[in-house]
Amino acid sequence: MAEVIEMRLEWARARFADPRYASDIASPESIKDAERVLDVLLRSTTIRHVLHADLQAKNILHGPDGWFAIDPLGAVDDLNAEAAALWVAVQDGPTSIQRRLEELHGHEALDPDRLTAWTFVLSVAEYRPYLPASARRIEHFLARTDPDELISRIPV
């Protein structure tokens, strides 16, 4: 997963370098914060699962025999990362990121603190100001989330 997230953060760096997309959220500092949180997440992962690593609505098709996930990047890591990408950070629905996190906090396969931390990392990586609805949700979440607090809640 480290390679997949680093690739996504490189894409974010390229977007954030474009003056049209510069903002308080789209800054080199936000990427540094995401990298710090990511480092703690990667060092503290104890159970690893096979992940799609790019599971989002556009990569799920409904076929005649059920649902199919397409276009995997493929990774092995923390299940919370997959949930953060699919359900929380990269979503097209009207719900806030915080509400999505609350919906998943009771799920037995997920850890609320790790889920929130992965959501922070993926929100920075996936921030696209040219997608206004998603950008507003991410801006709202990032403005109210302290990366140092996230790090302090993850045992290493």
C-alpha cells in the first residue's frame, strides 16, 4: 500500500503545483502532514489484507451475476485503507466525511482511529478542487482534523 499511496501523493503534488488549484488545503504542507500520518499507519499495521487499493464507485460494475470490482491497483495492507477510500474520502454522495466515519465506527472489522487516519491521508491525496462537491467535503474534514492528534491515537 505504501507504493500506491506514494503514487497518489505524487499525483496530488502535481495538482497542487498548478496555481489554478492552489489553496490552504492543496499545499506542500498538507502532503507532509499526510506523509507523517501515513508513516505511522504503515509502521503500526499488524494485520494485512489483500486490497483493491483503488476501490471507488467508478471501479464497481453491476453485471448479470452480481457486482464486480475492476481496475485494481492491488496491494496488501490495512483493511481500514480500503474502507477509507471507498466509503469515506472518495465518495459522490451528499453525506459529510465525518458522517461516513460515524457510520463505520461500529464495524467489527475496522478500527475507528485507523479509519480516520487513513481518511486523512486519502483526503489529501484525492483532493481535487475541480470536483466542487467532493472538494468541499474534503476541505471541511481537513480543516477540522489535526494530524498530530490522529498520530497520537495510533499505537506504534
